[in-house]
Amino acid sequence: MDDLRWPKEAFIHPEGENKEEVRQLAESIMDKVLDYASSVTEYPPLPKESDFEIPSISGEGVSNRELIHQIQELIDCSMNPNHPRYIGHMDSIPTFVSCLGELVSTFLNNNMLSLEMSPFLSRLEVHVLEVIGQMFGYNEQAGGVMVSGGTLANLEALAVARNQAFSVMENGLTEIKGKPVIFASDVCHASIQKACMLLGLGTSAVISVKTNDHSKLDVHDLELQIERAYDQGKRPFAIVATAGTTVTGNIDPIFDISQLADKYQLWLHVDAAYGGALVFSDLERHRLKGIAQADSITFNPQKWMYIAKTCAMVLFKDRQVLEGDFRISAPYMNEVAFTNLGEINVQGTRHADIVKLWLSLQYIGLNGYQQLIDQGYRFTKIFTEEVRKRSFLVLQAEPETNICCFRGEPAYLPKEKWDDWNRELQQQLLDASHTFVSLPLYRGERWLRAVLLNPFTSRSQIQDIFKQVDIFYDHYLESK
Amino acid sequence: MDDLRWPKEAFIHPEGENKEEVRQLAESIMDKVLDYASSVTEYPPLPKESDFEIPSISGEGVSNRELIHQIQELIDCSMNPNHPRYIGHMDSIPTFVSCLGELVSTFLNNNMLSLEMSPFLSRLEVHVLEVIGQMFGYNEQAGGVMVSGGTLANLEALAVARNQAFSVMENGLTEIKGKPVIFASDVCHASIQKACMLLGLGTSAVISVKTNDHSKLDVHDLELQIERAYDQGKRPFAIVATAGTTVTGNIDPIFDISQLADKYQLWLHVDAAYGGALVFSDLERHRLKGIAQADSITFNPQKWMYIAKTCAMVLFKDRQVLEGDFRISAPYMNEVAFTNLGEINVQGTRHADIVKLWLSLQYIGLNGYQQLIDQGYRFTKIFTEEVRKRSFLVLQAEPETNICCFRGEPAYLPKEKWDDWNRELQQQLLDASHTFVSLPLYRGERWLRAVLLNPFTSRSQIQDIFKQVDIFYDHYLESK
């Protein structure tokens, strides 16, 4: 090999010439992240506005010492979802093994594009997705692919549904008579609109179905909307049910929806990005009743399965639809009996997210996951009881997962001041007790949203949060 | 906190209660990957067909010891792109710092969806992409987003081009009169067809432009095709130029294409997934002449910049088009002056690929990258000279990057046997000397393709490969 012309530890020498140096650098950086992860309560859930400046990229490269310093600054300026009082979003503390699994897959740098480039990992992905499909009630005909996030999972599912309904893979939509439409509840995830925009259907292709007071799709309105669409000459082709809505975590009545999908011969997609994890709990699985009837399912282990981002998948009841209604082959690829995963995926070259999922499943085990999910329900119940105890608080919806969405409507203030009150309470919780709840705008009002996802959030911490709420409530007018 | 009900090291305790145990497990796994990465020449570039069975997922979870054992088996069964004789694909040995950067971003688990969820990293991504945009000749109006792979980058670029040309974000394509079409060379990447399929344009929306003997787009044919499309009532809206074709690494004449894009008022997208790295070399940057005129550029640091997968981006000359012709807002997101990156990205929740890119740029420095690229050219020249020395070998194209595509056409065999000869040579190189070159089917024939990407591939290794080629050539008939 020629003389090294770049920093000595830029690459690991293939025969170990710099093994000691790289080990030292690796240990220093591993120490930084382990120190952070082992003391996350010393970091606030969200960083203070910081004066960290982005250093310009140097010609010569920085020293090991400076590199480590910059990594520490990066940690200091980041969101801290590992904090047990970070209960604001579906961003979870990652399983330790998923972080280490990511390290393994990064060093291996295999490419999920083709079997040749990931001979074991491509097969592993197919296998694990079959197993998970069976947990959803699918049979051995099912299968799917992993994608980098739930938005891509929904995109792929709706692309397949569209291609199957209208045979437009080759010629596109411009010759189609009548407007293709889908139905989804008025609180479905924004990625459904995004998918329809990308797919050339336009955001107006998503027909909104009413939801009830608990953010659950109204099946009666769904049928009305389907009938109306046909009357207007539109061309319905799919229904999206949501299992775990973004703001309140509620679950659409999947079984009833599946009956309508059957009746009208529409593709049923279940966006179970969040709620899909319930198949791992014997106690809670029933909430997804009917999901086995779905033609496709989105499920993101990066949320309630605690896998480091990204880790998401789209499953199909019939794996063959990917071959017939989606596959784009690359002419330069070698043909093998195994379908290269890049040909049946919205992505091509892809990182091996399967490693961190598989190792976490192996290590934590099915029982461990069941306990994690069941614990989330216990803490949500405790949290929700605290909300109910206070007459100045209202629940947005009856919790069905581990999300509690509530807000203050204090009688001592006129209605038009309530949003401000909740905004100030959110900030007060963050400042006074390092508790982060999010503040979604929902149906025109500000709500406080707690996602009881972190396994280290405790009963006493929840009680403490409500002490802070009470203090805020009691002293609000005085402080003005 | 309740009693632990899952393995003790499933999560790092937020206050360090299991710090020593997790450190031990982390060190064991780090040792495995460092041992692998420091002795990659002991692993073949591609694994032997293995009898490794996928263990079923257990209820109880496996021990630390078993976990580490399974990681070793996984390493043993994987593709080994770190081997200096793995010269078959654009899959590079990852920079050491990109692996460690991935570790950092995984533990932090920030979400590139919104500024709230990645307060520093969202800003860092915007900054670094502006800097890289300027290296391509863009001004401060430019910007872009990172996406999980080049296929998504091409998809986003063409989505924006389509939305801008036809104003179809809301209403979709079914009302459009005339077929929207784009132009790309007959050797463009399959992701262009995939993008058109996804976008509802259909794969037939890609009009193939002839290429010359060196896989470069024929500008004269491009103009003919554009004129013909208008004559047929089609609606051209974009041209895709390729900078670094998949099989031969050649670069379309971007400047001449940009003149036609101007003349016909078409969006110019440059798929510089591979060749974009040339902006880091003073010596080679000129090969991308005209790229500053492009409306959008795909660039994948996951290839020639040696960043672990995935790391890709799409850049736009005018960042405002993302706001006007692509942005889908989530109603529950808080509005801030900074546009949340999830709203202007085909993805939503997203992993922080910026960390490994930024740390690698910082550590290796601009000069280090320049030297890496220039070294690739030197070795390609050496490799190509060896091909030219042999009358039984032919070059597919004049190399313009670090790819040499060639094949044997031995006079002692009839033409119809040449494909088999090359296939057998590929296998022989792998078996006898752990050399992996790929075997693409290109224009109906099998070729051997060497990507001189690994910085540890040496002159003597190249000479050794050709010794093997000569031995194979000399003894081929005897062995039959």
C-alpha cells in the first residue's frame, strides 16, 4: 500500500497495523456515549438554547482529542429521549443491544440491495418479517420488507395498492378515468397525505372520515363516504386504518373496517406504526382484532419496541403482490431464485436495520417485550388516574395504548386563555422538574401529551409531575 | 422503578446502576468488530455458502455469551466489503469515524423529523448541505435534505420537478392532458424508472437516450428525443444526467445537457450518487462541468466518501422549491421559523446520518478526501494499463472514475462461449485469490467490473490479480 496520506485512524487497517490506535479511539468514544447513557438524568430532556457553533470543515482534519471534544458538544446540544422524564414523543430510549447491533452492521456495511451484498442479512430480514407477519395472524404466504421509517412503509403499501387496482406501473395515471381515492380518518398520520402526493394521486385523494370523541374512526361515516365517492364518479381503492394515532394513541375499529373493505373490495392498509407492538402482548393483542384481514401493515419497532432509529417495516398478506405489482428489476443484477430486496422496496441500497431488531428480539426475548408493553399500560393507568383526580384537567381521549393526552381548563380563566395556560405549564414542567411533555395542536386546541414509553419512568416520578401541575395550578394567578 | 422484568443489560440504566455490566458487554462486542475489521483479509470477500441456521426467537432471551456468539456467526456469514480485494461493487470500507459516529447517533436516538427532536442535528444537516451545495457551485439560496439512499434522493428530486411543472400536489395526475415524460440515458440507474413508477408517471415516462461507446449520453439524440416527444403531444419536464454510471462509472456531458435543459426549459437533475465525490478533488472536479446549472443533484457519501450506509442527499439549486412544491405540514407540529426537515423530505422520522458524515469530514479533512479520490484514479490507471496489455481482454469504456469494466474475449473460444469464460474467471479469482470482481450483464454480455475504491488495494495486489487472469487464460482449455 502507498504511504498513508490521511489520518492514521481514518480507516482500520485490514491486517491490524493500527489496531491499538483504533481501539484507543473507539474506547474513548464508547466511554463518552456510555457516560452519557449512564447519567442521562444529568442532561435535561431538551437542551437549553446553546451557543455551540458548528465548526467549519478543515483542510487538514482535526486531532483525536478535538474529535472527542466535538462529540461531547454534540451530545450536550442534543435532544435526550433517554431521560425518564422525556415523555413527550414516541421517541424511545433505545435498547442497549440495538445500539451495539447498529455498531456491528455499520462495520460490516452490508447492503440490503441484493443477496450478493448481504447474503445472510437479506435472508434474515425475510425470515424475521415472516415470523412477525405470523404474529399479526398472517400465514406463510405473507412477507414484507424493512424500510427506513413508517412514511416509506405507508408509501410502499399504497403504491402496491394503487398499482394493483389500476395497473399503472408502466403507463402511469394520466390515462385513468375518474379520481382514485382512499379513505382514512381525520386524524390519520400526515404520511398518508404525503404518500398520495408522491404517488401522483394528490393530497385530495385522501377522503377524511369522521372520528368519535376518542379519535377512533366512525365506521358508519366510512360507509357514507365510500358511497358518496362512488356516486361522485370517484374510484375508491383503499382504506387506511390507524392503530395508534399520533396524538392520542387510539386504535381504529379494524375488524369493522375490514368488513367494509371486504364488502366494497377495497385494499385495507393498517398503519400500526405505533400500535403494532401490541402483538407482543398476550393481554393487549386483542385491541388489534381484525388486523389479520389487512392486505398490508406498517409496523415500526423503532417506537414501542425500543429499537434505535430507523427500524420500520411494511408487511403484505400476500408476498407475491410485491413481485407482480411493484418489482422493478435492475438489468445489471444477477438473477437468482431469491428476489433481491432492492427490487421490491421503495429504497435500493439500504442499511441493515434487521441486525438491531433481531439482536434485540433475541436478547430481550418475547417475554421481556410482553412485560415492557404491559408495564406501559400500568403506568398509563396511574398517569390517567392522576388526570381524573383533578377537576381542572380534561382527558382528550380514553387511553388505549401508553399515551395520555390531556389539558388544563382552569375555571379561573376564560376559555380563550386555556391554550396559553397549557403552554406555560409545559414550559414550567420542563424548567422545574426536567419533565418534557409535548404540546400538540389538536382540533384547534393545545393539549399536553405524555407517552409513557420509558421503562425507567416510575410511579413516584408520575406523582411528582402532578405535584408540579398542582403547584402551577395553585399559583398561576399569583404569578401574573 | 418497578422490579426489572427483562434482562439486566436490555437498557442502560439512566443513573448508571448497570454501568459496569453494560461496559463489559459493549467492550466484548466492540472487540468482535475491531477484531473483524483488523483482520478482514482472513475472511473471504464473499462468504462460503454456510450452514448457519437462523435461531428462533426465544421467549426468555439469550445470555450475553450466546449473544456474542451469534454476532460472530453473523460476521462470518456476511459480505466483507472491507477486504482490499473486494473490488466488485461501490460498497466501500467505511471510515472508522463514520462507524463511531453511527454509534453516537444511535445512543442519542435523535429524530430528524423536527427541530424539537434534533435541535442541533437538524441545524447541522442544513449547514453541511449548504456547504456541500457550494462545493457543487451552488450559491447560498441552495439547500437540501439527507435521505436514506440515492433512490429516495432521485425520487424526491423528480417529485419536486413534477410538482413544479404540473402543480399536482393537491389534485394529482389524472386531470393532466398529455403524458409527462423525462429523458435519461439508456444506462441510467434503475431508480429513475422506480421513481417514475412511484410518482404515478409509469416506467414508460422515462424516454431512453442513446449512449456512445463509453456509456455517455448522446446530446444529439437527446435533442431528437425531446423534439419527438413534443411532436407526439407528450409533455417533457425533466432531464436526468448521470455522473458515474452504475456499471462503468462514466459521466454524461453535463454542460451540454444543461444547454438543452435551458433551451427547452426542462428541469435538470444530475444523479451524481457516485461521481459527486469529485467535487472534493481539485484535479478531477472539472469532470462535473455544468453541474452548477442543475436544478437538483443526488449525491451519496455512502459510496466514494466511504461513509457507512446509508448516507445520501438531494440538493436543490433553490431551497425554496421544497417549501413551495413539496412541503406537507403535519398539523400537530409546532410552528417554528425553521422548517422541520420531515416536512420537506420523502421520509418523516429519520436517523441522524449527518453525524457520521460530519465527523468523517472533520476528521479526514478536505485534503484527506482529495488524496483518497486521487489515489483511486492512480490505481484505476494501473489496473486499466494491465487490461490494455492483454490482447484477449477488452475494455467496455474508457474509465472516467475509479471503475474499470472489462472482459475476456479469448480467440481460442467462439463468441458464444465468452460469457461462460468470464463467469468462470470471476469464480476462479474469488476461489484462488480472494478477489471479488462483479459480473454485470451489460448490453447483453457478461463483463467483469472492478471498483478501485478500497484505499488498501495496492499496486502489487493489482499485479497479482492479473497474474491470476493470465494463469486462467493459459490453462483454460487444458482444464476442460
